[in-house]
Amino acid sequence: MADYEIPETREFPIIPTIMEGAMAHSSPFVADEEFQTALGFPYPTGKEKGELIDGWKQKFLDLLQDKLTKYRSVQVFMDICVKCGACTDKCHYFIGTGDPKNMPVARQDLLRKVYRRYFTFAGKYFPKLVGAIDLTEDVIREMYSYYHQCSECRRCAVFCPFGIDTAEVTMAARDLLAHIGLGQKYDNQIIAKVHSIGNNLGLPGPALADTLEGLEEEVEEDINVKVRYPLDEKGAEILLVAPSADFFVEPHVDGLIGYGKVFHAAGVTWTLSSVASEAANFGLFIGDYANMRKISLRVRDAAKELGVKRIIFGECGHAWRVAYNHLNTLAGPWDFLDPNYPVPQHILEFTKDCLDRGILNIDKSENDHMTLTFHDSCNIARASRIGEFPGSQFVTPREVIKAVCNNYHDMVEETIFDQTFCCGGGGGLLTDDLMEIRIKGAQPRLEALKNVSKDYGVTHMAAICAICKSQFTKILPYYGMTMDQIVSVHQLVSNAIILEGQGEESEDSDDTEAA
Amino acid sequence: MASIDVNGKQIEVDEEGYLSNLNDWEPAVAEVMAKAEDTELTDAHWDIINFLREYYEEYQIAPAVRVLTKAVGKRLGKDKGNSKYLYELFPYGPGKQACKYAGLPKPTGCV
């Protein structure tokens, strides 16, 4: 583990002392030419990577003008902040770093100051009076740094009396930066892979097939029941769109195993797709509608090609936000699917329904070696539902966990539900070049986790987002915990579910061996 | 562009130390990269590195963790077919560290 200063975790949260410029050095790698081009962004041809394109200033201002016209929200958010300060101590990156530019109001003001200078009367004629500044290259560099110290989690927006969605300002700013040559390497590389191969990892069809085949063998060895993990099977009822991390890493893969067992027990036919082999949609993170749409359309193509009747999304936070809110406008209409089911559905809705109908055989004691808590992922908590009623996004995951585990305890109220803290790696920041901000930004969440562990003996934290799971796997050790303390919700389901034939395993296998 | 010195030859790597051109790989590359991170490559490391390269050759991607642990379990015995064993060998993460030494691109995505 590299050497970083790890923030303290305490019994009660304390607002940090201000440390001017503490994170000014943090800046992610800039996208290479091939990844700028693949996404339709310009590259400063003939210059070094990281330099700005010719005429960048005018381009930036023209595009800002375009955004103000196209998105009323951006215009309103530029105008209505009164600097009341309600958001200042709500950001996990501010709490973890003490850098005042990580107060949401200050971070958003990096763009507002420029907006005021060029788009308001007072700023044009009396810039000093209203804190308006000229757009210079230094201002651009500062934006590139601090707009990549925001995970677009929207916790600050919960506390804003005007409802300013500061994540939307971050998205707008990142998009402006990408259009003058400063795309972020990690995000753009990933989106380019989705466009060319179909998923964030760049996992081609044959590798995916080989991986799934291996999982089938593994599950059969484990429980002696043939559970299928089908790929590209035409005529299946359900298309499952999972984050590609579910195929690749732990604990995500244990969640994928769980989805398969639930489908098996429910007796439905389902399939994964090598075309839409990714739930994630990083187009949201970089604030670019065209790329977001292009990624979403892969789901439509796959659903049509395979002739499915329903679409279900796996455990992926921002994917569910995009799917729940925008799938219809991005890739609809979905009139070729079965109108009896919502489009799309979340895997937890499916599992919850099976549990309610009593068709899953559950042995909760299989999870007795753990005491669980649940980490509400920001994009699900603050942008969607999982179920019919307001707040169902908090209730459904907890009810599923409690239906398969005996031991459960929530973290302190100010850190869950709509006030949940980001894992520290969301919004396109889950990359090694941003490790310091990821570690520091995880402080509020891990402080709450440590306290619930100490007071109520919690041993594991469950999550329903691929980014959260990967982030915690990497970050927990820095805080003196272990990487396997983060689990998938469907991993818990997988542990507790008893499939038909599973109970007879020892006799059966003995017989087979004897025969 | 950054580069590393392998027996007097300059080999180009990216910002994170992964090979820019996968064809530049030779066993000495792994040795140099490991040495820079204070890791001594043993036969156990080489087993993993060689498997990664074989798998990449066939599938154009590094193996998923369960594919890797299963293969290791088959070759070296069940007690080694788990990610704990892999993390002991490659503490920065088998995905990232072992891929780097094997000359493969860095795995991207939510991993």
C-alpha cells in the first residue's frame, strides 16, 4: 500500500479545520488522443497531451452559452446560490481533506465566477464587486483538479435550501473541459471500450462465455445443482444487464452467482448479452448526453436481437439511476417488451417479489457468521426507487438482507438513507491516480462503519453498486479493516438460498461416486 | 513518454508504468518492474505471470478473478486456488500488479 496520510475516524463526526490548498495537487491523468477521438472530443493535435486546443477560451464560453440555453437547470444553478453555507460541511471530500475548495459551494463557484464575468451585467462591468474572474488557463487547471474531487453523489443537494444539484454543475464543467482537450483518461478510456467492445472492462464475447462457463462449473461443484449463467440465448424471457465488474472481481461475482440462483429458483428463463454486457453508463459522469445515449442504445439493440420480454438491471448504482430515470428517453420506446412489467426492473425488485411470494427456500443461518449493515449507494439513494413508493430504495434492500440474514444493524442515521455518504470512489473517480482523494473521501462512511462495528458488532457491510464494492475493497485496508468486509447483497442471498436438490447433495454424490 | 531501462534497452511505458506496446515484453521486463516495487519474483509469481500471458493471448483480456483462482487451484493445488494466495504474491492486487509485470494492459472499469 502506498503511503498516504489516513484521516482519523472518531466517535462523533467533527467538522475539519480548514486547510487551504490541501488537495490542489490532485488531478487525474488526461485522456490520450485515441480516447478523446473515440468519444467525439477534440485533441490538441501537434501539442503535448494535457495542453489545450487552439481557441479553447472561445470554445469553452460558446459551449457554456449552449448549456445555459439547453439546460434550464444549469442556468438556474448558476444564478440562485446565495452562499448560505448549508452545504459547506456536507461533502465527504471536504470532511476528509479540509480543503475549502471542496466545500460544494466553493467548488461550484469555480464555474460560477467565470459565468458571472461573461454572462451577467454586473460581472461584465464590475467584476471585482461580484467575484467574477477572467477565464485563464490557471482557472481551467483548477477546475480540472476540483471537478475531479466531486463524485456527483448529491449529498450536498439534500441540504441546499434552493435544491441546487451541484452534481449537475460538475457534469457540465467536465463536459466543457473535455471539449477543449481535457478529457479524463479513466472515464474516456472506459467509454471507448464500451463503444468498441461492449463493456467497461473490454471483455470480449468469447472471454465472457469462458468466464460464465467457469461459474456454472463452480456453482455445480459447490452445491451440486446445475445453475445456468446463459449468454446470448435468444427467446429468453429476461435480459439481465449487469455491471461487467460482476464477471471479473470479488465480491461482485458472488452477487452474480446469487442472481443466477434466484432466477433458477423462480423458474424463469434469462440471459446475459455480449452486446449489452455492461450496466454502467459513464456518459453520466462526464456529463455528455451523446455518449450516454450511445451506451444506452446497446441495451435496446440487445433486447431486440434476443427477443426478450423484460429487462432487469444488476447491482450497479449509477446504472440504475440512468436506467430508472432516463432509459425511456435515451433508448425507448419499449413497446416491444411485456407491458405487465416495469421497464426496467431492478434485480432486488425481482428477488423481493420472489421472497414475498414465498417461492425461495431460505436458510438464514447460512449467514450467521456475519452481522451486516447496509451502505446506501448515492445514485440509488438520491435519484431512484427500488419498488413502487417513495423511499422504497431504502426499504427494499434492507428487507431483502433481513430476509436472508439474522444479524443486521444500521449505521447512524445521519449517514444513511438520503443522507448517505459516498464510498469516495463514485462519479468516475475510481482510478489509482486519484487514490489519495478516494482514501480521504471514504473517511465519513468508514467512521460510521467503525462505530457500528464497535457498538453493535457489525462485521460486514453490504452494497448494491459495483463502484462502491471495488472502492471499499481497496480502501478498507487503509483504515485497518479487511477487504472482504464488503459484500454484495445477492452474495448474501446466494449463501442463504437452498435450491431444489441441494439438500440431497451428499447422498447423490456418494451414489454417483459409488456407481 | 516515460520509459524503463531493461538491460540497456529503453522500453516505453504509460503514466502508470504499464507497457505502451505489448510486444515489447520479455521476461526481463517483469524482473525490472518487480525490482522497482521491491518485489522478488519467485517461481510462484512466474506461474501466475505465465498464465496471464497465455490467457491474454487467447482472449485479449486478463482472466477474471475466478478464472484465475480456478486455474491456479488446478495447477498448484486447491489450497492455493483463492484470492488470498494471489494477494500474498501480489499485494497491490493480482489484477493490476500481475498484469503490469506480465506486460498486459491495466484492467479498466469498476474494478
